[in-house]
Amino acid sequence: MKLYRFLSEDDTSAFCHKVTAALNKGWELHGSPTYAFDAAKGVMRCGQAVVKEVPGEYSPEVKLGEQ
């Protein structure tokens, strides 16, 4: 099955670490990163979609962050 996650975080090194951790677990970048202003928090936020092929069949109970 193919899994999809959208990672987001404030524009700090924490975002880069989150994406790096996903890449090191076998996730692959999907599309371009995004960058937007979060008016509620008053900060810029980054986002990046990642995908991963794993064995099995999808169900909503799949814990994407544990894959």
C-alpha cells in the first residue's frame, strides 16, 4: 500500500528535523514544500508531503507516524 503524510511545523529547524526523520525512515518527498503565514500564531509555517510504499492493506487504524 502507498501511505501519505503531510508534515508541518513552524519555520524553525524543528521542521527540517521532522522531514529528515521521515526521510531516514524510508519516506520520500512528494511535490514541493509549502510556506505560509499562520495569522493565529503570528509565525511562518512550512509543510511537505511525503509518501511511502509498505506491505499490507490500508485501514484508518494505520499509525502513519510509526511506519
